[in-house]
Amino acid sequence: MIKGHIHSMETFGTVDGPGIRFVLFMQGCLLKCQYCHNPDTWALHEGKEMTVEEVLAEIEPYLNYYRSSGGGLTVSGGEPTLQSHFVAELFKEVKNRWNLHTTLDSNGFNEADRIHQLLEVTDLVLLDIKHIDDEKHIKLTGKSNERTLRTAQWLSENGRKMWIRHVYVPGIHDQEEDLINLGRFIGTLSGVEKFEILPYHQMGIYKWEALGKEYPLQGVPSPTEEEVQRAYRLIEEGRKQTAVVS
């Protein structure tokens, strides 16, 4: 019987997809983002082992809220595609039993062809693009952005719906050229229903300290509203330069 390594769950999520959602956070992530607010999800084999049936039992009491709000199930992390077989089975079951909307919150650091079965039962992908510049992406996360960008292109070419999200950290994401280039890349994609800037916050620092890790962005402030709006304007400027006709 297949089991997943689960970090935690949230029964009334409102920001990880449409409507009210059950949000399941999986263990394991290959990126080590400097701003990560859940570094305790990085290790793949930690967390609580659960079967698909056990997770379904956690979801079922709240079905009326998910259905009436147009919500459903979101699986996040960590990076959920590292446990793609488990998540695919879970998505299949919530669709077969309850016809729930399914959302995958992913950093895209996997090969889309390898997780094809999961994407077949995924209604929406929340794709996190950490940085459009590859060198800066490596410095920020420890890995190249090539796989993430290929995943975005695969989703576009295969007619999949996605929301693109981008954490904005002052001093890391404020270069005009980078923001315009991010917009240009997004403009080449079909199926992008929404773009969101997620302002950096410091709420995860205590987790780094609890794990005995040195927090890389100590002293970096959250962006101002003006900085966020400037980023939106520059990204939209770039997006218009390459926008595809949907």
C-alpha cells in the first residue's frame, strides 16, 4: 500500500487555488531557498507516513465547504512532485469519489514527462518561478531554473491551466531587467490564468533557528507596497512584449 510522507495539513486554505481548499503539505524539497519559511519540509523521509485512505478521511468532513465555494484539494510542500505517485493516486480518488478540483503547488523542479500521470489528474498548477536569471536562481535556491522553465513550457504546450507565483525579496528581485525578462517569459506561455507576486516575509526565521540553521536573509525587510507595484508594472511591460494569443 502506497504511503506518503506528510508534513502537515490545513482544512480551510484560501490562498492556494480557487475557493476554500484542503491543503496537504508534503515532505521533501530539492531546492534550498534562502527565504524558505518551511525548511522543516526539506527532508524527504521525515514527517508522518499516511495512506491515501487516511488522507481522504481527513478531507471528507469538510466536503460541503469545498464544493459550495468552488474549492477543492491543493497539494503543496516541500515539493509534491517528489512523491508524484502518491499525489496522483490521491488526486484520482478525490476526483472519482467527490469530483473535487485538484491543484498542484510546485516549484517545477522535475521533468514534466516523468510526472505525466500526476499532471493528467491535476486541474491547476501553481508554479513558483523563484528567479528568471539562472545565476541568481542558483544563488537563491542552490539549483538552476532550467527545469522550472521547461515545466512551464510543457504546461503551456499541453494546454494546462496555471497560476504563476513569484516571491519578491528586496535586493534579490528588484532589478528592472530581471522583472521585464520574467514578464517576457510569462508572455510566451498559454494557459496562465493568474500571476501573483508574493511579498517576502520573515515569519519562518524561528524555524531556521529551531533547526540550528543560520538564516541567510537576516535583516532583509519585507518589500513596500510601492516596490511590489513597481514589480507588477515591469513584469506586465515585459509580458505585453511577447504576449501570445490564447
